[in-house]
Amino acid sequence: MMETVLSTREVTKIYELEDQVITAVDHVSLDLFRGEFVALVGPSGSGKTSMLAMIAGLLTPTGGEICLDGEEVGQMRESKRTRVRREKIGFTFQAHNLVNYLTALENVELMLRLNSRYDKDGQARSIELLTRLGLEDRLHNLPTQLSGGQRQRVAIARSLIHEPQLVLADEPTANLDTALAHQVVETFSELVHEQNRAGIMVTHDLRMVLYCDRVIEMEDGRLKHVLSDRAQIEQLAGNDPVRNAETVKLLK
Ligand SMILES: Nc1ncnc2c1ncn2[C@@H]1O[C@H](COP(=O)(O)OP(=O)(O)O)[C@@H](O)[C@H]1O
Ligand SMILES: [Mg+2]
């Protein structure tokens, strides 16, 4: 039996500006199952970040429902939403704000402290996770002493350490070179699968869909295609190493 971690129903986000109304997300319904790592792709402006932010409980939907682990989070009171977000969701966003006066290790441990789960075992797991992401020599460095790619990997470790039901990542490879991008996303995918979590990764780099079980494409705020056939995903990932999601049409 596939266990549903997340289901969204007709989720919509409308931004009302002074002279303009923008429908960023337009009636999107999707289900995500435990043990699944999904790629969310689509051109810039197609609504990926807005969708992810609503799922993360950082943005209130204009309409529709978002159900996480059996609870409706979309319209939840802010205080409760904060708790659900902290316990059940891990995220790394493009502007991955690490705490600047804490070391790499302390930044990861912070998620455990916030959930009152910090202990010797938690510390050992934090070190193990950072080591797996290739940061064993950077545990005690401050974010300002790390490269963009290293900071990104600390953010990934931080998003996973408290064993959330759902892990969300917005362009986690934006600052990484090709080899490192592959390594990081592969490890990310392994961790999601090993820990039997559910994950959504927004990416511009179609090569990264190789590590995903499903590919969801958005266009103009709507779900356009969903790809789950392994051969098709591999074809999409391998098609043309330099083109990006701006220009691609998913295989039909
Ligand atoms: N805070 C905001 N206020 C107004 N419009 C926004 C805001 N955030 C995003 N948008 C608009 O919503 C649409 C979707 O944006 P976004 O969710 O960032 O897409 P993506 O991540 O796919 O690039 C775009 O047209 C964008 O300009
Ligand atoms: Mg975005």
C-alpha cells in the first residue's frame, strides 16, 4: 500500500498587485507518497517556488487544500503551522539562510534543538550526515568560511536531520558545478529513499531528474505533465546535457 504523505487539492495562489493580478499557481492537485523523490520542473515563472512555499506552510494559498500527513496545513493557524513546519517538513530554499554565527555542525544541530531532540546520538547523526555530504573537514567552519556549494550542502543536511516526513528543496544545485551537483542530488535521493521520506526538488537542471522517481512539469501555474516511466525519465535526463527547463518539452 502506498502511503500518502502530501496531497494538494486545487491549490491556487493569486498575487494581487496594484495594477495586476497574477495567478501563480492555478488549481494544482497532486499526491506524494512515502519513499518518493519527485522533481518539479518548468520554466521560470511557472509557479514552482510559490507551490513549494505553500506546501512548506510559508505562504497561504488563495484557495484549495494542502494536506500533510493527514492534517490540513493551508489554512492552519500560524502558531500551529509553525509547529507542523518545524516537525514534519525539512526545506532548503535557494536563499538558504544558514545562521551566520553558528558553525556548519551547529546549524544542522539547530534543527534538533528546535524540536527538543538534541542529544549525543543527534550530534553523532549530524556529523555522519555532513560527512556523507562531503563536509567532514568543514564541521566547525562558519557559513562565511564556506563556499556556496558547501553552504548548500549544510542546508541539505539541516533539512534532513530531524527526520521530517517531507523534504522540500528549491534549486539545491544552483551553486554547484556539474560533478558536485550529481553527487549532492544522488546523496539527497539516497537519503530520502533510505529514510523512507518523501521529497520534492525544484530544479532547472534536467540532468538531475535522473535521481527522481517522478517528474512533474508546471507551466503557467498549472500541472502540465507527470512522468513516472523510468526509461522516459532517463531519456529526459540524458537528452541534452546543456539545455535547461526553460526550453524543454517533456517527452509525451
Ligand atoms: N511575492 C510575489 N508577489 C507578486 N508576484 C509574485 C510573487 N512571487 C512570485 N510572483 C509571480 O508569480 C509567478 C510564479 O512565480 P514563482 O512561483 O517564483 O515561479 P518559479 O519558481 O517557477 O520561477 C511569476 O509570474 C512571479 O512573477
Ligand atoms: Mg523559483
